[in-house]
Amino acid sequence: MNDRSEGVAPGLSAWIGREETRTDRIDTRTAHALAATLDYDADAVFAAGELPPLWHWVYFTPNARRSELGRDGHPKRGGFLPPVELPNRMWAGGRFVFERPLRIGEDVTRRSRIVRCEQKSGRSGDLVFVTVQHTISGAAGVALTEEHDIVYREPAPRGGPLAGEPVSATADYRQTVHPDAVLLFRYSALTFNGHRIHYDHPYVTGEEGYPGLVVHGPLTATLLLDTFRNAHPDKRIERFDFRAVGPLYDNADFDVCGRITGPGTAELWTDCAGRLTMKATVGFSPA
């Protein structure tokens, strides 16, 4: 993309340092519903009573009233997140440190703090990146810390080439995903994500100009890490970093791929007909 940083986004410096605290319970119903959505046997997944890494995204869900939503189904700008004027909002990436597993039935607290509001520019136009740091903890202490990158941008030109990178690595394993409308709808429902680009085909193609329903960034990241864990059940996940570099849609299957790159490290990526759309790194130790 060749973007260059412009520093703090104008008018948004007051949001840096803003904090929010929410509580939730890692309840069985929601955990089992996500297992069903991802086509897993819940009894096998939760045999140890632990929530897999990244499955916390179906908790601490937003609860904006219907009157507080914008036309796109997202909560209106402002509130905890800054009122960025650029129209399109997407999940750009994240970084995680896993201290311990969250447990089914555990009461947990998420403390969130805005740590960056950066403006960038480049060939894709103006961009604003907002980074939110989350710390999730329970009675046993901190379970994980997360830095969540959100990007705001102008719509991509209709009919233009799809963003992404060439696939260059050879995978140790790969698994094909068929991202149909039911999978995307169920994940939207579990995360209480009203953004219409994930389930409203007439809206996403007619209003926003995408070629199909957009696959959620966190869903893709979850599939990447789940597939790695299934391929390497003897590894304990300690760190995970990911970055979205191109979109995925419900009109094309894609592969989730990975390979071990060294002692305690692996790289993961998505391959959509030779177009890399998300890449990630994993840090692990013996389970």
C-alpha cells in the first residue's frame, strides 16, 4: 500500500487515553453456539472446560439500541470510539498475548483503552487507524491482552482489482473454507454485529459496491488459529498477531494455511486462488 504516517488524526487527540470497562460471563450457551457455527463437536472442544483462543470475541458484544445505529448497521460514530468521518470501517488486525485460558462459567472483566488515533495517506487515499488495547481478566488474574486495530477509509473503487498479496510460502497444511451466507449470518448474530456488509446482499452490492458479502476479519483470524491448533494439538498458544491485507467474500472459497518457521514460531495465511488476504504469526510452547 505504501502508506505514510501523518501522525495523530486531526481532532481526535482527545480520544487517546479514553477508557471503558465491561463485564461478562463465559457462558456455556454462547460457547456451544460458536462451536456449532464453526462445525465443531462442542463436547470435544470444551472437554477441559476452557475457551479456545480468540473465541472471546463472541463476548463483550456491543449493545447499542436500534435508534443508535447508522444506516450501515454499525453504531453511530462517537461514544467510546472517536467520530471518524471516513465512511468505511474495517477490522485491520491485532496482537495478542495469552496468559492463561478463559474458563467456561468464568466471570470476566474487559478494560479497554484507546492508545492511538493515526492518520495515514497513500495510493488508497486517506486512512485513519484507531488502536484499542483490551485487557481481559477474571478471579484468576489476567487471561489475555489484545491490541485491536480499526481502519477507517473511503470506499474502494467499484470494479477495481481486489487487494491482497501474492502467495509465496509453501504450507505444511491447508484447509478449504466455504464462506456461505449462513456462516456469516450466524457469526454476526453471535457477535451482535449489525454491520450489513456481512449479511445483507442487496445492501453490500448495491450501496457499498462490494462483489458479495464480506467475511468478518475476526472470523477469518479465528479460522486461521483454530486450524493451526487442530494441526498441532501439542502446542500451547502464547502469542498471535494478524493483519488483514485484502478482503474475502462469500462468492469464493479460500484456504487457511500454515507452516512451522522455527522453534516456537509459525506463520499462517489465507489463500484465495493465489491471493493472500490475511497473514499472521503464532508464538507457542509445548502444551
